[in-house]
Amino acid sequence: MQMLGIDIGGSGVKGSIADLSTGTLLHERHRIETPALLSPDEMAQAIADIARFFEWNGPVGCGFPGVIMNGIARTAANIDKRFIGFPVSDFFSQRLGQPVHIINDADAAGLGEATYGAGLNQQGTILLLTIGTGIGSAIILDGKLLPNTELGHLKFKGDIAERYASDAARKHADLSWKEWGLRFDEFLAHVYGLFYPDMIIVGGGTSKKFDKFAEFITTPCPVVPALLQNQAGIVGAALAARHLVPASV
């Protein structure tokens, strides 16, 4: 089965067609830069542009940077605040003329990694953290997703965690990888003490730089980079939307 997966990030909307039998992308990702906060109309247009780029006609899975409950956005930390309380799934479906399944973006990445990546065949509790503009999180217990954890918004160091340990925080404070790695290790120690996961997977764009800070991580459980790297969100979003395809297809 093939499905178009789209990942909405803080600085761009990207997507591709995923082969759900293997968890691989069939094409290079198509990315639309979003230097400003997109309105619901503009975001729907970006998604439609990606579908048009791939000449896609069918259901779409979409990872969204916020808490999603029954297709409605409940938070909007790094995107336009007009999304709060907005019926994202219905609106995007109407604009595209195809059913769109909306899932939290980090949850999508967690599904992708648990199904095809570093968490494949891993039992127990897997914690995935996507490190980029913010910090997203996904918790998978024996293959089942606990949605909308948003651990990047935990109170931490007098603020919220993502303002202390995200990649954006690293760049803003002009930190070396050692300085940032020590900060990230503090955050890992905090979340480890909350959930005692059997494995922590580091995803998002920062996963490609894992070797630059791995030596500063002291968490007792294995901490590994995402095998799908920043493709995990696209693959996971596509996977989450498979129920939209009729069983006969």
C-alpha cells in the first residue's frame, strides 16, 4: 500500500509518498519553506501543492505540530494561534477534496520509528523525542501509542523544556555541541525519571548530528538516533492514515 505523508514543521511543510510495506519513501521529499506563520488557508494550500507535486489523488496522512483530538487542534505552540480549536482534519479534507487524517507530528514520527526504525521489535516503553524548532515527544508501549504527550512543554529550568534544550535554543544561545549536549542530557534525565522508558530515540533534524553529542548522554537506558531520521514523521503520518483506504484496495 502507498500513501502520501506530510509533515508540518516550524519552518517548512514537507511530504512524499511512502510504501507502507517497507516504510520507505518512493520519492525525494518535496519541501515548501514557511518562513512566516501560515494561516489555516495557507497551510491547506501548502498541503494541496505537495499533493499536486506528486500527482496524488487519494487519502493523505498529515503530522501536525500540536495536540490533536478528534481531528481538532487543541494547541499551537509554534504555529498560528488561530489553529487552536480549529477543525483541522475536516478543513484540510474539504480543501483537498480527499480525506485527510491528522496526527500530532511527533506521534507520527514515533509510529514510524516503532514500526520501521529503531523501535522495530522493541518491547516495553519507547520514548521518541523530535529535536528541532521545538521538542516533540511520542510514547509507544508495546506497539501502542499514547497520543499527545508534548513533553517539550514540561516546566523545566524556570521555563519550558524546548526553550532550554531544543535545536532552536542551541542556535539562539550559540552553544557548542558539548554545551547543548549537557543541556539535553539534563532534560533526558528529567523525562527518564518520569517514565523510565526501555529506550529513547532521538529524532528530528538533530538525529543526523547524534555523533556530535552522544558522548554527553548519561541516561541509564539506551539512547539511539532515529533510523528514519527526519523522514520518520512523513512515514508515520502516511501509516496513521492507512485506515482511510478501503479494505479492497
